[in-house]
Amino acid sequence: MPIGGQAVIEGVMIQNGHRVAVAVRTPGGAIELRRLPGGPRFPRLSRIPFIRGPFRLYQMLSLGLRALNLSAELATGEKEGSGGLAMVLGIVGGLAIALGGFVALPAYLVSLMPIDRRILYSLVEGGIRVLFFLGYVWAIARLPDIRRVFQYHGAEHKAVHAFEEGEGYSLEAARSRSPLHARCGSAFLLLFVFVAILVFSFLPAHPLWVRLVGRLALLPVVAGFTYEILQAGARRSGSWWMRLLLGPGLWLQRLTTQEPSDDQIEVALAALRHATEDATAASASTDA
């Protein structure tokens, strides 16, 4: 199974099959390591084409939120549970932005335009959604705290690149690698938006409430198609159409990754080592 991961607060999460490691730079400057359970919750459903996509997305979101919560505790030194309310509010706020800003608002704006053709309606709405998405990513990338997370995102990619190329856990090798990676979740997000344009074009243009309800109902379908496209593309990574498909995702990573410092790369390498080395070598670390 390919190695994956994500940036967290002052650290990196790396997943290697069922093994998930989180490494965080603490306020004292040390690197704290933890393990999270990463096994699939729906093993049978996770193997069914077009069904596995939504479940895989759910698993990654669930794991990512747990890793973010853990990293917040380690990075701030707060006890477990002290940031629970803030995390819940953050999740609710994030969902409100996603559903309101990227689903409801574009549909409402297009409903004000004199467009009757269903396909054109969907294309204009999709274009607005893409612009909103790119504008949102560009805006948050200007925030110092988010920029630091994006640096850890680049550190994660550099560490994985070096490891996949047989360089092990070398800081020097990771430092010279690109902060862009073809398997980044950014590619999934951007492809998800484009697949949504196609799928949503089958919905009637009016009334507005039908389009909104239909979009929410079809989100799992969009996730399923997006996942299968990426799975098919991964088996043909050298093909021209795969390079064309991944091109926008790699471009988006120029916003969602930043060049990291050496101490950030060291954190990513620590998470990578903890997730990939033999379990007996990592048993001294505390499980979360």
C-alpha cells in the first residue's frame, strides 16, 4: 500500500497501511511521537468499486481530524480534551464554509442569471465553485499559522519522495526533493470539483432547492467516481492522460505546500521512520 500522510499542527502524520504515526515539534523543541489506530472500519465495503471511494474519504477525514486533535494537544502542551469544544466548533465552521461557500452560494448566484440550458448552467456554476475554491486556498495561505502548516505539508512530501527513491531517512536527500507529490490529496480535491461539474449537470436547473438537495445527495457519487479515476490513473502513471489529469493538482500544490526548514523536515522524517520501521523498533514510543 502506498505511503500517505498529511500536515498537522507543528508536525506531520504518516500512514503506512494500518500503521499511523504522528510526529510533532513540542514547545520545548523536542519531537514527540505517537501512534494512532489506522485500520479500515469497513474492510468489505472498502474493496467494492465506486462504494470504496466515499468510505475511504470518510476514513481519511476521520483519521485526519484525530491526528489534528492530537497534534494540537502536543504542540500546545494542553491536556487531552481541553481543546474539545474548539475542535467541535472548528469542524462545524469548516462544514459551514464547505457547504455554504462551495455548494449553496455558487448555486444561488447562478440561479440569478438568465441561463436556461442545463449544461451551461452547470458549467457556469462549476466555474464559480472553482474560483471560490482557489480563492479560499490562496487567502488562507497568506495566514502565518496556515503557511506554517503548508511548510509541514512540503516537508511530508520531501520525506516521502526521498524514502520512495531508496534514500531512507536522510535529511540531506529529503532536503533536495520537490515539495510536490502526485498522490497528494490536493489532486483529489481539485478533481472532485471537476467531476462534480459533470455529475451535477444531470440535475434540473430549477427550482433552486432541488439543485441544492440534489447536490448534497450526489456528493458520495462524486467521491466514488473521483476515487476510481485516481485509482485507474495510478495504474497508468506514465500515460499522457494521467499527466494531464494530475497537472492541475500539482499546480494547486504550489499554493498548499511551502518550502520547509530543516527542523520541519526532521519532524516529517521522524513520523516516516515511526510508520515504516519494524514495529519492535518503534515499540518504545507511547501509543495514543
